[in-house]
Amino acid sequence: MALLQISEPGQSPDPHQRRIAVGIDLGTTHSLVASVRNGVAECLPDAQGRVILPSAVRYAVDEQGRTRRAIGFDALAAQAEDPLNTVVSVKRFMGRRLADLPDAGKLPYQFEDQPGMVAVKTVAGVKSPVEVSAEILASLRQRAEDTFNDDLFGAVITVPAYFDDAQRQATKDAAQMAGLNVLRLLNEPTAAAIAYGLDNGAEGLYAIYDLGGGTFDISLLQLSRGVFEVVATGGDSALGGDDLDHVLAEAALAEGGLQAQMEHLSPHDKRALLVAARRAKEKLSTDGSVHLSCALSSGMLSVKLTRERLNELARPLIDKTLAAVKRVLRDAKVKPDEVKGVVMVGGSTRTPAVRDAVGGFFGQPPLTDLNPDEVVALGAAIQANQLAGNNVQGELLLLDVLPLSLGLETMGGLVERIIPRNTPIPSARAQDFTTFKDGQTALAVHVVQGEREQVEHCRSLARFELRGIPPMAAGAARIRVSFQVDADGLLSVFAKELLSGVEASVIVKPSYGLSDEQVATMLREGFTTAAEDMKDRALREARVEAERMLEATRTALAADGDLLSPEQRAHVDALMAQIGQRCDRGDLEALEAATQALADGTEAFAAERMNRSIRQALAGRQLDQL
């Protein structure tokens, strides 16, 4: 009789087969990928052992006109010499228009304000933040697949709690372009709470203070027996360590006697100064003073900065974060002394002034048990492992909340809120509306997100029309508009005229300038270059293997080259020279053949070396001693 394999809902049908799922922290300054291995969440390193991937992409075009990309550390190294084509901190542009970027003039990019979302002009063409983010995500996906030597089942990708619908959808589109199956978008503070809750067995009311390179989040969570309930959330999606870099750079210009302002510097000078400012800021986290030195086209800038001066410059930014903290506590009707612990997340929380200010506000030292750079990725990995069905112990219950209110435009350009902010998600709400004019047969529905009363001060998410309403007197029609928010914080809207049954709906695709057709085009372009990218990857791997073979042969010749006759040595030298020539030409098959020829040609030499080693080991020893 055949046996049926029965599994628990959501778990792998084969109890011995593990679905490979990862958590990805797509950060402003740097990104990480983590996974649960042997029951423990850990960040996955690259070939050099580095877990951090700088969120930087450099675009270039070779002599044949083909686009080349450098991602991570390679791109970061070129940001000062090629600032126009090296895109960093792209997360700050996700789902944003040029008008949403107050510091655009201080940045070294050439922006193009496309409908709904700003883009960056590069030598390889205009690149949207979605495309740049997809490059970073694809690099992390490749790292994970190389680590496990297998395809990924899916990924949990973290986003700031204060990301609106447009920014969340942009993140999902980037993941789709990178070939990732998104299991869930997870708010970064919630991910941090998962990591702390599981590692430390924490229970009670916790504040998650997340200050990264470009975003700030503050969330209040109630932790109890695996239930993570977000009580309230707030923050600023355009506030972070990058802002302190700008302030520090401008202060250095002023104190260095250079009258030029950031807006008037060349792109190269802007990027060089920002790089120097960031290094000085990081150094001041451990040292009392530092010299900021930077070569500008107008001369050498060299100023001494102290930690006290850094604290003074950081104070206004820190005060803005604390104002958001106060609002969240007020929303939750909680006093600072009722918070059991404060979890610090994000690289910018390493700044002593930030830790001192947060500790002083809550009256207790903040928790820094886990690496603030890694904690979000670790929490996302734990959630991904559960959503993949690998955790037989059960799963966490995540009760997240909506960061910003959702509503509709009504007559007069006003906003009628349907789902208020801090509502637990997933959620569904409905409200009835009616027609404004006699005989009205259509209704325009404009979906917005924000806390202001006027439509022009809120974020436009989508527009659609309900047509076919029977002609009636004004106010007679009953139109029910329903909002549904899923666990990722993404919205669907439905409108139905109750008397006639006429209905319309929209899966909200925020109007940030990236249509389904554009996404498809980008995907096609990605598929078009996939073969070329794979070929380039194979050539790079072959070069590494060839260099390894050459180095091993050189070492062997230096140690035991006397074992070879002059003719044999000349033959080996010729084989080594052939590898060098093939490396320069970039011919994959020829390079692999030359490497194999060297391996075959030194096989007898390797055997002679082994015999010599054995003879040396046995010299002067008798059989009964072995």
C-alpha cells in the first residue's frame, strides 16, 4: 500500500528537505543577507569574508558600448573619481519625486524628474532607484545562492516602518527585477525586535530606535511569548546619518576658510568632501578629535574636528528624532519610564551623542547586545525561515501597524480617512459615499496616504473610476468603498454601487513612474544581459583558478625546481606563459585549456615532489619505528 506524505500547513512536504529562505536588509548605506543555518540566524559573507555590501552601484560603458556595473566595495572605491555614475544612498530616492528631496542640490548627481519618481542620469542611461536597488538585491541573491549552492525559495525584505505605499511597492518591484520571490516585506523595527526577542527571551514594552544612513524609525512594540505587537510607529524616511555627513561637510568648509558652499562645488568635490566627512564622523565615535583632510579643486581642505563639535552639529538632528519618539509615546499613551528597554538599530546609533541622548530620554542605557548593522537582517532571516515552513517549533505572530493613514479625496480637495495610522495590519475597512450631482453616472476615486487634511499635502497612490452608476438624484446613490491592506502594507481598493451592483477595483500600484510595461522591459533587459553576465562571471572564475594554479606552480618551483631537467623546466615555463597570455585576451575556453594543460604538464613534477617528501620523512628511521 502506498503511503501518503502529509505535512503541516506551510511546512515543506519533505521533512528532511529544507527550503532555502533568506532575510535581506536593503539599507541606505549598506545591505546584508542572512539565513538560519543549523538553527541559528547568521549573516552570509562574500568570498572575502565580508558580510556587509555597500549599497553602491557604479555604471560604466566599455569600448564596445556595453554597460558594465560594479556593485558594493568596488563601486564605493570609485565614488570620488566618478561621482556622476556611482549611485549611493539610493534608498532615499525610492518612490520619491525631485520635490521630495530637499538636499538634491548638495548631491553630485544629474537628476531627471520622471513622472512620480526621480531618476539619475548615468553614462549607461537614466537609472531609476528601482533599477539600482535591483542590482544590489541581485548581488545579495547571488551571494546566498553561492553559499548554499542552490536556488532560493524566497526572501523577506525589510523596509523602514515609515515607508509609504509607493516606497514599499518600489521595493517589491526591485526584488522582482532581481529575481527574488518576496515572502513578505517586514518593517525594520519589527525585524530587530524578532532578533532581540528570540535571542534574549525578552518580554514587555520595547522601543526600537532605528537610525540608519538615510531613514529614521521609532516603533513601540509589546513582546509576549512570541507575539510581536506594534503598538505605535513613527519616524522620518528622509532623516539619517547622511544628513549628519552633509552638516559636517558644510561645517568643515566654513571652518577651513573656504567660502564655497556645497551647492556650488563640482560633483567630484562634493563626493570627495562627503566621503571625508563620513570617515571623520566614524572616527569621532571612538576618538576625541580627528583631522578632516580633503583635496578640492579650490585647494586643500584640512580642519581639526572634535567630538564636542560633532555633538553640537548632531544635536538638531537628534532632537528631530526625539520629537518623533515623543509623538509615538503620546499616540500609545505611554510614558518613557514604562518602556522596559530601548533597542538601538542602524549604524548611525554608534555615534555616542545619539546613545547618550536616547539613554537620557528614557532614563536607562539602550540595548546594544547585537551588532546594530546586522540585527535587522538577522530578524528578517528568522521570519523567512518560518514563512518557508522550516521552523517546526511554530511561528511568530507579527501584529504590525499601518504607518500612515489611508483615505480618499472628497469634494474641495479634502481627505476622508478610511484606515487611520497605527491600525494593525492586515486590515480591511469600508465607508459609504454618494454622488454630488443629479444624474451622475460615474465617480472618480482618488486614493491618498498621509496625515494632512488637504489632498495636495498627502501622497497620491492611485486613481480609478466607477462607471455605470444609474442616473439618480444627488445623494441617492450608495457607493461603498472598501480598503484592504495586506501583511506587506500594500493596498487594494474596491468600489461598489449597492443599489445597482456596479463595481470597480484597483490593486494600488503607486504612480511613481514605473508601470508594469516598464518593469517588464527592465526584466527583459535583465534577461537579455543574463547570458553575457554569466559568461563574464565564468571568465572571472577561470582567471581566479588560473592565478591559483600559477601561484601554486611558482611555489613548487621555488622549493623543488631542481627536480626538473632544463628541458622540463622550459616546458613548464612555457605553459605558465600561455596562461598569462590567455588571461589578457579574455578567451574563456582558451584560458581553461591553458590551465588544464599546466595541471597536466606538472603532474609528473608533483609526483616527484611527493616522492621526495616521503624519502625525507623516512630518512634515518627503521621499519619497527613506523
